[in-house]
Amino acid sequence: MKYLVFLLLFLTTTLVTFGQQNSIEKQIDSLILTTTTKPFNGVILISQKGQTNYFKTFGYSDIAKKVPLQPNDQFVVGSISKQFTAVLVLREFDKGNVDLFAPIRNYLPELTQSWADTVTVHHLLTHTHGITQLDKPTSFPVGTQYSYSQIGYDLLAKIIESTSGKSFATLSKNLFEECGMKNTFHPDVKKYTNLVKGYTENENGIIEFETETFQNYVAAGSFLSTAEDLTIWNEKFYSGKLLKSRTLKMVKTKQNGAVRNHPIFGVTEYGYGITIDTKEDILQLGQTGFAPGFVSMNFYFPKTKTSVIVLENVAYETDNLKKTFYFHTAILNIIRNEILNYR
């Protein structure tokens, strides 16, 4: 299937404006409409202080059938999932059911490796545990290095299943319902109806339907959501409606040793479940996400209460994530520059 299938037309457009067309709209439109070889296929939503400044869809939810994307279409959000999991863990901490610095064997006695006596919930949250497989030793002494991990967040899901007596799917369902996120689901909760198809560009430049979309651990990278639901999440999460204030402060604190050479952003610092960027004296919180066939981004700027959400269901050039996330980072830079210009 050739790129011509992605004719750069507004197949579906949902735009809420307040006054004249603003600078952000012009810049994003120009970015999307002047890129012709590998066009954006997804949803972009920019909101500030509860008002939607930009909300448009481009392309298809089903490329073969040419079904236009809709605003409430659901995407697999990749590592954005980790902040959902972190909040569920920290709510158990707020209840006194989880000690962040106790050995995880306290919660998962069935683990056979000796690292269960030294790895803590804190280590799992900050990717400083070194676990690569449940039946093997850690790849480095616990707490001494950083290594971005999927399995660590799966262990966190198992821990809160143990402490709460409920399945991780049920816990997440209850959380999303509490937030009013009607279109966000654990994939095992079979109530989603608008999941788009994900696509990956192969080595020959052909866009193919992705069959491995759900290969990630759900707690680390396989929740489903929509752009509108993620704006709801940002408002609830960062305003302190989900966690105690001291706990939310830990989430937004750069954790010792939790520093990664990010494939897109370079040196990146982490809190609990999110990245924390203070470059240019702008506080930026959030995460990118990648799942086979899906490329996502959700960042929040607390000072201006701005959400920047980009969800795409075509993954280009996956051997070079800077290119895969081209549109996402370009849109993020537009918003950062606007904040710099008007602060």
C-alpha cells in the first residue's frame, strides 16, 4: 500500500476555538499539511485550563477500508500506561497497604529469586531494580543503575492485586470510572468498542496491519484510551484529586538515580511513572508511549495547565524512534515555544 492512500485531507475535523484562529493552530496545521511523504495519521488535542484550543483528527482508523478517524476513537497508549499503574500503587500506599521501601517478597512470597529480598516497590517504580526475567538474577546490583523496564510494572500490578484482593483489571476499571474516563480500559475489560487498527511500516516502506499490538504487559504499556480521556486524566492526576498531596509530590520529584538516556529526548529524569523535564525553566510532566502499531504522547505543563496529547496509529521507521515520534516532538516543541514566548 503506497503513501498516496494517506492523501493529506481533513478526513474528520473537530475544532473548538475561542476567538480567531490562533498561532498554535496555524503552526500545527502547517506541520501536518506540508509533510507529504509520511503523513500523520491520528489525533491531536491541545487544551489549556479546561478549554480545548486544538482538536483534530487526520487519516483513518482502518486504512484498508478508508474509515475516517473519529474524536472518540481509542488507541493503545503504550508507556503512558505506567502512570495509571503508578497511581494505583500509590493509592495502596496512601491506604497503608504498601510500603514503598519494603522488600517485594512481603507481597509476592512466591518469587524464587533472592532479589525479592532486596528489590522494593520504589525500585520497581523508578526502573532501578535490574530484573530482566523472574527466574534469573538481576542484571546489576539492585538500586545501583537505571534500566527502563516493562516487567517491573507487571510486578507492581501483581503486588496491588495481592494487597487489595482485586484483579488489576478491576482496580484500573474502578479508577477510570472514578475519573469519569468512559473510554479508557484495561484490554481484558471487553467494553471498548472504538479501538482503531494499528499499523507498522515494514523494511520496504509498506504500511502493514500490526498483529502484535498487545505484546506489552498491560501495566507497562497496553491500556486503551482516547485524547479526551487523557485530558480528563491530566486534570484529575495533577490537581491532586487522586493521591494525597505528599504522595503526589513524590510522583513529581526527580528520583535519585532514575535518569535515562532516552532514545528521543536524550538525558531524561523520572519521578514515579512519569518523566520530569525542567529545561528552560519550564516544568513538563508526562510520558511518550510506544506499542506495536501505536505511537503516543501525553505531556502536561502545570504552570499554564496545558495538556499536549498526540495519538497515532501508524508507526513509521521503528528502527529510529526520533523519526517515529517526528510529529509528536514537533508539536511538543510548538507548545513549549508558545509557553516560552508568553510566560
